[in-house]
Amino acid sequence: MRIPFFKDLNDEKGVFNCTPPPHPNPYFYKFKMRVFWRGSRNQGHEFLRDKRNLLSIHDGYMLVDQLKLKEEPCYLYFTGGVLRRDLSGKGLLLKIDPTNPRWARVDFDNLAPAFDDDPDPVYLGFK
């Protein structure tokens, strides 16, 4: 993963995705994102650890759209997805076995809201 530094933005043009994109089914996981640009409050590992830099998908892409208009370069970082608390047929929760080792690191007491219950605005089908 690319560690963001202000000096590196001088050589860049456009938007660079520095992490894998979100899972394509927004009903399974909730993602947040960070947008690193010249106006960011910090850089390096501090930028990646600082929770103040976390944005909803909507707010992150609204910032990216503004930066594109200004031709400002930026780096995108998506967080690891948090499993959604969705007990409908659209969600993943009813389809998994929480005892399977694949899910060992999931905190089933701290799930994201179901997509339809999530208060974040929709952007390109994501919340």
C-alpha cells in the first residue's frame, strides 16, 4: 500500500486508488474511505491512523469530485469492510457460519447497520 506524503502529490495528476476497491455488494459490508490531498490535516502513517480522516463513501466521493474539478491529485484508501447487521435475504449475515475460521476476526457484537437502516447518503449504490 502506498503511504501518503505531501511531497509525492507534486508528481501526480488525477485520482489514485491505493487499496482494493470495496466489495461490489453494498448489502454485505460497510466501507469508509480516506482521501489524501494537499488539504489533508496530516500525512504518512498518521494520516492512515487518524479516524478524523475517515469519510463515508458519499462524502469521500463528493470531495474527490471537487478535487477533479480543480485538477488536484489525490489518493483513495478504502477501509476494510465491516459486516452489516442485515438479517434479510439481501445481506450476508444469514449466509455465513460464524464458527468458520474465515470469520474469526469479525466482531459480531459490533456490526454495521443494515444497508436499508444506514443513515449515510447513497453514492453510486454505496453507503
